Amino acid sequence: MTDGAADRRWMTAALDIGRRGLGTTAPNPSVGCVLVKEGRVVGRGWTQPGGRPHAEAEALGRAGAEARGATAYVTLEPCAHHGRTPPCAEALIGAGVARVVAALEDPDSRVAGSGLARLAAAGIAVESGVCADIAVCDLGGYLMRQCAGRPRFSLKLATSLDGRIATAGGDSRWITGTLARARGHALRASHDAVLIGIGTALADDPMLTCRLPGVRRQTFRIVLDSQARLPADSRLAQTAAEHPVWQFTTAGEAAGDTTGEAPVRRFSVAADSTGRPDPEAVAAALGAEGLNDVLVEGGGQVAASLMRAGLADRLYWFRAGLVLGGDARPAVGALGLDRVADAGGWRLRSRKPCGADLLETWHCEREAGGSPAQ
């Protein structure tokens, strides 16, 4: 096996490990680290809930003295600044690693190449860019927030073959099957927050939590609610102490107000041309709060508003083998397009069976803020 092939193999392992923290590490990225010495793993780690400890510290702690002379494979450049913990670059130097391979440089202005530079200055061999395309996909939400000041938005659509999410009367249970719904819960677990519109909140009274056996997450729930109509006795409001609820209104209430007696955090933002919360203002506020990845679950007007604003980055499209017809409710509302050429382009990344249903993953072709929206 060539050195390049070995590097890709071990970086792939670091990427796999890094995914374990998805949905739990914001505002930090979910990073993976593998320490390899003489062809075997001597330590591994991933970013812990809340963003600390970092992956490198976890891996070094497991490796102990075996870290000396090892190669560290890290999915993102080791940090070089003092925060709640010392810089990971200094920890790697102190542990005596011989080489550091990073998938990506960290665009955070406090790092931005300085971590790799500090390692190189200490005599450690440094390389970056290994498996960068995969790392950009995994860490795209963090990269988006650093470069564009907003999270990455992923739309989850569960539809009939003709793109409908409910009958004309509003019945939607269940369009997709058990396995597809379980996969939807897994998506919630891998995102920092779940976002819906007030129409979905009122019609379905959802919980929006991940309810897979053995999976525990503190899920942020976000409701776009221009007139602050979310009932205090809704399941969202009643469970807000355990799983935070953020309500975005245009009604002028001060940020931090609550809905009734429930601890619902309220943000007042500007309205768009339809009178709903302006999606760009919502995106900026969520970015400022440190969210990296937001899963959007409904409804059609919310999906359309994000698409019109150029904020929809990924689609997770579950398709069931049924047809509901033109009078049924569409997954995406009106976009106001006059020409096909004006429609945004999407790139198919995967297509997988999900029980009797089909899951397609699409990534937007455009780039935003200098970071691929993957």
C-alpha cells in the first residue's frame, strides 16, 4: 500500500469516527482524530458533546505514551488558540507526534493555517487536503457558518411520487413507511436543530425529537411563527425545558420573551414580502447562536421561502410508492419562476432503498460564502 493510499485509509477512519459527534458539538465542528503508529491505531477520539474536549485531546488521552512518534490523522486543522482548553496543536507537540495529516484547514480566523504552521515550526511533518472532498461534506455546516455566517440548511421531504406531502384535506399519516420514518429520526440526531413553520406546528402538534432506541440528544426545535401563535399547551412548548424551542416572530416582541409559562425563547426578526419571518434574518440569527446544521421538516411554504432566498443546501427526499394528485398539498410552495433556467440546480449524491420507499440525497450546485454548500 502506498503512503497516499495509507493516508486515505486512516483519514477515512477519522472521518467515520468524527461523524459520531454530529448534532452534539455546536458551535464547534464534529472532528475525528486517529493516531497511527507502525500500522496500528494507538488512539482515537471525536469531539465530545458541547464541543469539548476536542478530538485530538480524546485521542491523545487514549494513546498515552504511545502517541510519541505516531501520525495524527485529523479531519480539521488542530486549533492554535486558547479557549476553554489549551490549543490542540500544542497538545500534539507536547505528546511528541511525528506527523500530522489534516483533511481541511480551519477557516476560523483564530486558526486559519496557524495550527499547521505551529506544528511545522516544532519540526512535525504536516500535510493537508487528504480526503478533503469528504470532509467538506461532513463539516459543511461549520464551514458555512464560518464563511457565510449562517448554518447549512437541509430540507427533509417525505412525499408521494408526485411530490405531495398530504391530501387536500391535510391527511399525511403515513405517506412513508416505518424504516423511512426511523431514518428521518436519525437525521434529526445528526443535526443541531429541527425547523418547521407554524402551520405544521398547529396542524401536527409535533415533538420534533429523535426517538430512536439508545439515542439521546438535546434537540433544538425552531418554529417560524410570525404572529407568535404557538400555544403554551403545545407539545413543543411543554417540553421546552428539556429540548429548547426557539420561536421566530415578526410581531416585535423582544428577544428572550416566553410563550405563556413555557421557557420558549423568542426572536423578533424582519418580515419578508409575504409577512413571514425573513429567511435571511433567521439564518443570520441561527448562525450567531452557533448552529452549524439545521434540518427543515416543514411545510411547503417554509421550503419555498428557503429556496427563494438561496438558503436550501441539501435535500433528503423520501419518496413513497403512491400518487396523491394535483389537489393534494405540495412539498414545496410557489417559487415564482418564469423560466426553467431560473430554477436552482441540484446534484444527486445518493439513492438508496428505505424499506418500500426510496431516499434520494441531493446537494445544491451553487456555492455560498466561499464554502461549498454540501
